[in-house]
Amino acid sequence: MTKVGHIYLIDDDESMRVSLSRMLRELGYLVDDYASATVFLEKSVPVSPAVILLDMQMPDMTGLDLQEKLQKLGRKTPIVFVSGQSHPHQIVQGLKRGALDFLFKPFNLEELLKAVADAIDFDSRQLKRVSLDVEAKKDYESLTPREREVCGWLIKGLLNKDIAVKLGTTDATIKVHKARVMDKMHADSLQELVRKYLESNLDNHPLNH
């Protein structure tokens, strides 16, 4: 049975790469292995959910260098560093920049599998978050300019009658706008509307600038 999840294994130690790949494939993961960070950058195709198992010390480009490059490229695949002799400052750097875990060689299988499963789970949630954001943005873009204004005031906690004063209209008109906002934003309550708006950072939507 195939587990849901893709593993990019980057390690210049061939015997380590071969044995790890074989073992992870036997467990049902899809594994792509690379002898260097450079080859990975040239050949790999981003998929999700996935994890990058990344050796820290490699001759062509260190794990930290690759981590930095991927961030610049906007690739968000979670990284688990694997290391034989890392220095504490490298560990700190890697974790500061968002690596999910650090395994020291020789690590046991249980540690590795837990780190891999956690990272793939993290990536699945990250993917879901992105698709929720896309939905919320699409919904927001379906609002008319006046509905967006009403939405903005609702988010700030204003009551219908206060919004009516702000926009120079009647309470009844605002009620209609509010109902349309809730309907188009697929929000059952004001709390849900606020949560969607804040989580998807709609305040910074180009339509508001």
C-alpha cells in the first residue's frame, strides 16, 4: 500500500541513500533520491504533501544553503535535517529558518519515521490552508464594492445601524448587504466571517488598496 507522501532524500553518501530509499519505499513512501543539492534543484518537481530529508554537510552546497535557496524560490516543502557532525549554530540556523526536525546519524528507524510522518502531516495541513485561502479570496472578489465596504466595517465590529450612519444609508439596506456578504463569503456567523477574513489576510487584498 502506498502511503500518502513523497520523500526527497538528498545525501552525498551513496550507501546511506540507497539503503534509506529502499527501506522507505518498502514502507510505501514515494522516494526520489539525489546525490547533491544541485541535482535536486535541477531535477526535482515540487509535489505535496512531501518532506525533504536533507543531509547537512555536502561538498557542493550545504543543507543550510539549499534551505535558503528554497525559501527564495518560495518552495515550502518541510525540511528534516540529517547530520553526522553538525555544529550547534547550524542546528539553530536550520530550525530558525523553519526546519521541522533534526536527526543525528546514526538515528533509529522509529525517530526517522516519526519525523517523516510529522513533516508530511504538516505539509498536508499547509496545503489545505493554501486552498482555503484561495477559496476565501475568490469569495471576497465576488463581493460588490459596497458589500466590501460593509464587510470591512463588520470585521471591525460595527453594528448595522453604525454602518448605516458611516455609509449614509438605512439600517434595512445594510441588513441586505450584510446578508449578501455572509452568503457570498460562506460564513454562518459573524465570528466565522472574521476568522476567514483574518486568516486569509483579506485586509491586504489588492482590491482594498
